[in-house]
Amino acid sequence: MAAFVTDGYLRFDALVPDQINRAVLDEIATLKDERWLPEGMHPPDTGTPLADCYPEPSAIGAYLRLPEVQGIIEALVGLDATFDHDFTHHLPAGSEYLQDLHVDAVVDSLDPAFDIQLFYFPHDVTAGEGGTRFVPGSHLRRVLSGGIGRYQHIVGEQQFCGEAGTVLVFHHGMWHAGQPNPGAADRWMHKVRLNPTRPQVRRWNTSDLEALHNRPTDHVFATMESDSVAHVFRTNHPWHGVTESRNEQIQRARLWRYLTGDDGYDVDHYLSRLEGHERVAGDA
Amino acid sequence: MPERQQVLYLWANGSGLAAGVVGWAFHDGTEGQGPDLPDDEPPYPTGDAALCDGWCLLQSAPLVAPAPGAEHTNSYLDYEFVFERRVAV
């Protein structure tokens, strides 16, 4: 979970079995063709409880109901999440379509609650075939969706390539973009956005939390625990400058407070220092 | 001989031209008739290096104090430098 907070995504390679991958390829092609037709296959309504989405028989439903996928969803937004929307991304072989870097939806409110977006690749995507581009560590920034389109390249960004059945789980704030498909085969990706309906507090397997959840006194210039959440939160993405890295640590600590219910959590004293000043000023 | 403009955006991890480049974008008004830039790595390690290669600085990012309440929130890349060079076509 600390890696998700830091990087904004988790990656699960070849998570979905080939039998389901093949069936999903057929089903999402149908969904793409019929989504907006009066008759035919339609996605679930927005707000539908996840458990009611894509009932059997459905290959998309079979993927979403895999125990591993259910575990991912439970950990991050809960199985009582609701369906926001999905979309089938299809780029024919040789397509030169280049999407600008963007964030989905609108600029965030200040609360720490988050949606997840499952990016599911039901077939192999080899390097150079232009899989989804994304920028690790971008998810906690407050930007307008169209404002980041000018960033053609950012150091540390990734372009997906991997085996069939791989799922990327994004915090909804992740900067990303579809890329041209210079490959010889069509490229397909199915995206699902899910909304939590209850606080996302300690919903993942927290059996190691007590051991890894550092004390708020943990400080890089004083006493530092190397095997701790704080250590993960000190990860510096290569495109972040010094001030940005410190701000990122603050934002990660704030999100961790929400996820753990520990309002006193801190890394390197940033939040504690500010809160101490507020208390002192308030007492004046 | 007519000239056309090539524009290079560099984003750095500090406010000066000697800071390391962390992002870039290239816009080629010559439509491929002028010199190209690599696509898979920063074309220059710093803005200074771009100057040494003949790029002319058009604009650097103003330094703006954080808005009250937004002091600890990151948003866009702060340090943007815009360069141009004119290429005969």
C-alpha cells in the first residue's frame, strides 16, 4: 500500500488467465461496437454496485470476479464500491493516434478519498508497440486535465508493455496517455473506474502494519527506520526537484493518515512541524 | 532562403538554466526538414547545454510564490524554459 501511495499505481503481471483474456477480447469488441446503440451490449449504469456489474455469463465479469482482482479492489476501494464507468480502448494496427498526457475527470477536491482505475491488457503488448504511457508519482498533483498536455516527455515515465492478462491499478490522479500503435496487431485495453462508498481505512491486509508503520518521529536527519513506510515515502521520482519531493512526502503522509486512521502519522517531521506552529500561534 | 522556427521546451528540476532537465517537448516548424532531436532521452542535460548547441532562450519561468493554502501541493512542472532556433528551409 505504501508503494501505491508513493507511485500511484500497482502492477500485476499476467494476473488474468488466458481463457478469460481470449473471451474478454471478443466481449470488449462487442461492447465497443454496441455501447451507444439502442440495442445490444451496454455497460453497467454509473453507480451500480460492483457486485451487480457484468453478471454471468460475462467475460468482463469473470475477470472482475477473480479472487485476485476482488482482493485488489477490496484493499483499495472496498468490494462495496460502485461502478463509475468503463471504456474499451482500441487502436488498430498502425494507428498514429497520439493522445496528449492528461488526467481523467476534473481537478480533485482537497479530501484524500480516491477512485481506482483498472487498466487491463487482455493480450501481449511488446515494447515499442506503444502501450499506455503514464508518469509514476504524478497522482497527487493538482492540475487541470488539459494543462499537462504539453509534456511530451518526462524523465521516469513508462510505456506499458507486458504479458496478456496484466492489470495496472491506477490512483485516479495518474497522468497518462494513449500512444500510437506501430505494431502489426490491433491493441485493446479495458478500463474500469470504481468509486469507494465507505472510508478507505485499513481495508487491505494490515498484518505487517504495526511493524512497518513508523513513528512520527522518524526523520532522515535523526533517527530513521530503514524498513518502514517512511522509507518508501522518501522515494524520489527522477522528475521531482527538491521542493517537489518534500511536498510529495507531505502529500503521501496525508494520504497515509487517511488510509490508516492515524492522524499523527508523519515522515521527516513536515506535518508535525507545521501543526506545532499552528498550535503555538493559536495559543498566542 | 525562408526560415522556419523550431521550438524546444525544457523543464528543469531547479530554477536556473544549469539545473537538470526532467521533461521536454519539441515542435518542428520545418516539418522534418531541419535537424531532429532524440525522442527517448532528454536532448540536453541542462538548459545551458541547449544554449551551447545553438538554441536561443525565448522565455524562462517566472518565480511565483505559492498561493496561500497551496504551499505544500505540487501541480505543474515549475521551471519551464522555452527555446527556439531558426532553420533555413
